[in-house]
Amino acid sequence: MSQVQASESGSAASQDRALGRNARTGIAIALVATLSGFAGLGYEIVWTRMLAVSLGHELVAVLGVISALFGGLALGSLLLGRAIAGSRRPAAWYAGLELVIGAWALVLIVATPLVGDLVPALVPVDASALRQWSVAFALPFVLLLPATLAMGATLPALEAVLAPRLASGAAVGHVYAANTLGAVAGTLATAFLIIPALGLSATLVLCAVLNAVCAAAMLAVARDSASAPAARSIRAPANRLALLPVLAPLFLTGLLGIGYEVLTVRVLSQILENTIYTFAVLLACYLAGTALGAALYARWRSVRGEPGEGVVGLLVTITALACLAGAALLGASGQILATLKAALPVTVAGRLSAELAIATVAFLPPTMAMGALFTALAQRASDRLGGVGPGLAANTLGAALAPMLFGPVLLPLMGAKYAFALLAAAYVLALPLRSRAALAGGGLTLAATLALVLAPISLRFVQVPEGGTLEWHRDGVMAAVSVVRNSAGDRHLQVNNHFRMGGSASMRSDHRQAHIPLLLHPNPHSALFLGLGTGATLSAAGDHPGLKVEGVELVPEVVESFPYFERAPPRLAGNPDIRIHVADARRFVRAGTSPYDVIVADLYHPSVDGSGALYAREHFAAIRDRLAPDGLFCQWLPLHQLDIETLKVIVHTFLDVFPDTTAWLAQFSVETPLVALVGRRAPAAYPADWVERRVRDRSLATGLKAVDLDGSFALFGLHLAGPAELAAFAGNAPLNTDDRPVVTASAPGTAYAASERPADRLVALLQSLHPAPETLLAGADPATQARLSAYWKARDGYIGIGARALAAKGPRDVIGTLAPQLIELVRISPDFDAAYAPVLAMARQLAVTDPSGARRLLEALDRANPTRSDARRLLAQLPPA
């Protein structure tokens, strides 16, 4: 072999080794990018949960964290991207950035609660919407800035490490795809596994460890690779206006891409369950689509080379049309979801699969186009400017502004449908309008946009009953709120098409939710109601003379709907004793200083993302601190939306703050059973004639009689358990805290696939509780205690009868089947009017067709309770036997 041949052979072998080494390095860098993306989205989810406690709503925190995250990314790319691109040691840069991210994440474990304590001062009670939103966006930006700024420079660093080692030079797509794929895994693993198992702080520690692993891995890759590649040349145009055609499309696509996400999540919140898992699935689908689009484009470019403007223009057009198609499909998402639910099993996996399918329909095609478009634009900017930093900064700056523009502004202003149309039309501005093809793409986009505007597609999902009408609707930032009237003329309030409140059927329960806790206080002068619904419960509090009442409602559109529900006095509008605040309940409690005699918390659906924080120990403790020395706090619980295990968690958490807690029923409903936990600073017991002594006002007595609360036995008969019974029931259930959101993680199981009916859940609860009359009644004689025990026994039997009748969908012979059972309950407790009154009504009905049967029924009823004369009076009206 000649020296030339040997030299060529050696050179070829050396090149093969270098190519192999670069390939291995590329794979290693892709794995690091994947791991970094995993940690990055883990941080986003945890920071959102931590800040939601301070900012007041899960969606507000989502918008604030997204904006802060992208704002920091933009700043990091802008400030550090060019320096990293021109450095001979981008791997060292990357390692340092990862360590900064992890270190600041550890600082935030302590700093976030401390900063959260400042929010009540920054956003005082009744602060303007502008001030609230300003804090919601500014606070996360400042708090997270050290970490997000470092995050913004990691992608330029990865691209700078990888680009010299790729034959095609197209590193952006590879790094972006790997990073985003890791983000998908991080989103799902954090929400479904890590937070439920470890809690928020431990999840931050785990993510910080991943940052350290990424740093060490990158340094190892750089050490094992060939000598450091030469620094890339940085080309800064003398005329900065020349940057505009390169960076403006990236800014616009970032703005519109996140805008599409914000709008789609809000629309889907009307039909999906809105649990922590719902939002994780939606985010994962969004990220998976962008990763897939970036990977496909990177693969295409490695074969075809740098694209021309025609390809970029085509990608812009495809993205705009995909967004329009996604918006159109959202109009049918309700029917699609119903079909999927009917086809899939009624399990958590089945329901989540249905939500995943909807998320895929809404997100995958548009986000694949967005991922490919971003990669094309970012790679073009990197090739022309010597690094991806400036392009990434422009894109993430647009993304940072999107939550501010599309959330609080465009959605309430013009509604989701027109906001989607505006978004799609705006893509035309990103077209390189120097070719006929681009002009044609712009024309096609505008024509399709006009078609969406004119199409009979509605993105409002409101259940209007047959014969009913939609009277009022508002698309708010946090929820879509509707007032619907049924064929009987009853109005109902619907929030996000899920929660139906109001109407004559719920009026009795709504009023009792105010009267029960107020009656348990000896002489309340001030009361606070957290969560208002239709305002009926707050209105009932106005029956209590001399009571100053304040109400707090988070969603402003709910307060706007109150005039539709003011048919029953006392009216809320113009009542000097009732004051309403639009604010977050947690922030309101912490911001105020004046004590309250009674605080009543509404029914919070425990599975809805964010509601779990209202059952947290920290919130209960803040409420305790706002109570007067003899004050009490009543937390209503929707047992029809709450499984027994989650109920145990809430009871244990409540007892940890209020050791002297009692439990009460709202009424004897088996379809929508409501349970109250009533906590005090000190134990309390009552005389047997408490209500008779307590109620002196005639109008209050009239209001109580209307809802069957006009006697002591009617009130005490609702008692379920005292502190000892509740402690035994809760057992060793974990505490629900801000750091360990057990309710947020466990409650969605009931929303997705309830394993038992609410009636069965109530019966099981009654069987596990054994209240003692002597702990409730102060100094009552044994006969009175025995009467109350008998009342509770009859009550439990009555609920059991209702549960069995509901399961059997009602007996065929209602009178023949139910009447004997109810008469037996009257025999057990002559005080139990809930069984006496239905039998009396049955007898009146039977008297029309079967007087002798009615007589037998009335005689049996009179024998069961001879102290009442109603049965005898009706007997006297019947014809002789």
C-alpha cells in the first residue's frame, strides 16, 4: 500500500470514528434535552399549583405562570443566546444554566409561600380587575425570573453544542423535538405520579436533581467528545431593520400558538371534568404535537436542505388552516365526547381516554403544524444570525404576551369563536408576501376564516332543557356562566356547563345551608359567606335580624347573574346589611382583619382543579384566625361528588384545625346529600329547647318554618357526629395541605367513575357514625336524650328507605310498600315529622278512590303517634266505614 493510499485509508477511518463519535454525542445531547424538558414541565406544573394558592384561581395561575415562563425564556435567549453561540465552551454554559435552574427551584420551596403572604397586601379586598391581573402576571414573572432566564438560554446552548456535530447543521429541530418530548413525559408523570406520591416540594427537589444530572451529563459529553469546535461566527446586521423579516414571524407565531392553547383550554373546560389530570392531558397533547411537528421537519430538512420561502409560506398557511379546522371541530366536541363516553368503560382510564381523544382532535393537527413552522423559522434565524438565541427570544416574547391578550382581553370581549377567527387571520401577517404562492395562501386563509365566522358553529356549550330557553350568557376569563329557564319557569345557573344551581327544587336546601350554621351560634352579629352560587344562601342570611353579612364570589359573571334569581326576599340588591365582594376566598380571608361570628363555606366540587386548596389545612387555619372568640366555621361538603376516602381526608384535616368539630346534614336528600363540618374554638352544648329560646323574631320564625327548621328537634335531628365519632371515622387518613394536595389528586376518581351511588355513600356514612345525645344536649334529662336517639334512628331508617327506593327506581305500589315502613318510623320516633307528613298525604290521595284503605292507613298512623291530631281530623272527614 502506498503512502498516499495509507494516508487516505487512515483519513477515512478517522472520519468514520469522528462521525460515530458525533452520532453518539448527538444521541447523548438529545437525551439530556429530553431530561431537561421533563424537569422544565415538572417545574411549570408545580409552580402553577403553588402560585394558584396565592393568586386565587387555577386558570389565573396557569396564565400567570405561562406568561412568566415564556417572558423569562425570551429574556434569557436574548441576553445570553448570542454569547453562548459565540462561545468555545457552550457545554459549560449549559451545565451552569442547569445548576442555576435547580438551585433557584430549591430556593422557591421556601420563597413561594413567603411571597404568597404578600399577595393580600398587593391585591387588597375589592381591588380592581386591572390590579388583580397586573399582580397575577407580574408576581410570577419576578419570582420565577432567575430560573426562567436560565431556562431560556438552555436551548441556544444545546443547539450550539449539537450544531457543529450534525452534518446537516440543522440542530434546532432535533434539540427542540427532544426537549419537547421530555416535556410531554414530565407533564404526565408529574401530574399523575410524582405530585400524588411526593407532594409539591419533593417534586421540586426531584426536578432539581434532574437539572444536576443534565449538567453532569453535558460536561461528560463535552469531555469525551473531540476537541471543542471552533466558535460560531455571529453575524449582526448593520441595519437592525434587517432583523425584522427574520424575527417578526417568530414573534407572531409564538403569540398565536399560545393564544390557540389558551382559547382551546377555555372552550374545552365547558365539557371536560377540569381536574388536575384534564389539564395535564391537554398540555401533553399540545406539547406532543409540537414535538412531532419539529421532529418531522428536522427529518425532512436533513434530506432536502434549507427550505425556501415557499415552504415557509406553505407551513404558515397549513398552520392557520389547521387552527381553523381545530376551532370548527371544537364545535362538535360535545357530541364527540358523548359518543366516546358511551363507547368506553365507565372507569378512570376510560374517561381519561375520552378526554385524551378530545385533546388529540383539538390540538394534534394544529400543533404539529406549529412545531414544524417554529422549527423552520428558528432554524432560518439561527443560520442567518449565528445562533438560535434571538429567534427564540422573539418567539417566546410573543408566547409570553399571549395569555395576557387572549385570556383577560379577547375572550371576554369577543367570545371564543371570533377570537379563533382573529387568530387564524393574523397568521397572514407571518407570510413572506413576496410570491404568488404566499399571496394565494393568505387569500385561502382569509376565506377560510370568513367561512368559520359565517358557519353556524357555536363554541358555547349550554344544556338547555326541552321547552326551556337560554336567558343570559357570559364568556368570562375563568368560566362561562349561563342562566337557563326550564319549561316550568324555574331559572338555573350553569357555570362552565357543569354545575347547575338554583330553581325552586334547590331553594329549601340553599336556605337551610345558611340557617343551620347561624342557628348554631347563640347570637351572631356578623357572618361571612365564601362562594355564593345564585345568592340564595346569602339571601336567607338576611332573615336574621341585626346580622351584617358579607359574601365573596370568585367569578364576576356569577355576581352579574344575581338579578335573575331575586324573586324571593330578602333581595340582595340595595340591602344595606349585605355586602358582596368579587375576590378569591383564600385571599379574602387572609387579607381582612375584622373577626366574624359565623363563616360559611359553600359546596366546592373537590375534583375541580383548584378546589382542593379550599379544603387545605392552611385555609382552615386562616379561617380559624378570622373567627370571633365564640365564632364557628361551617364547611359544606357535597357528598354526591365526594367518595368516602376523600371525605375522611377532609374530616381529618378539619379536625386538625378544629378539634371540637361536629357534623350535620342539610336535609334528608338521598340524591344530593350535603354534609356540614362545623368547627369552633371551644366546645359547645345546647339546651333541649335551643331553637325556641334562640328565635325571637317573627319574620325569622316564618322563614325557618318555610324550610322545616322551626323546632329544636328539627335542628338537632340533623346532627351526625361529634368530635370523637369523627376522629374514629377519619382514622389515619392523610392531611390535605398546600404542599401535599391529597384531595386534588384523589377526588377526580369520583368525577370520572363513581364506584357507588350518592345514596349508598350516605347510608354507609350513617352506619359508620354513632352520635351520642349527651355530647350535644347540655344537661338534658334521660327522656329527652332517648327521644333524640329515637329521632336519629328514624332518620337513618328514612334515608335507607329512600336509598332503596331510588335504587329500585321507585316501588310499583308506592302507598302499599312505603306507607307501612314510614308508619314504623313514626312509631320509633313520634317527633319524626319527615315520615308522618308523607303518610298523611298518601291517605288524602287514597281517600278519593279507596276511603276504607285511607281509614286503615290513618288509624295505623294515629296508633303510631297518638300525640298528633292530624290523622284523627282527617279520619273524621271520611265517610263512615
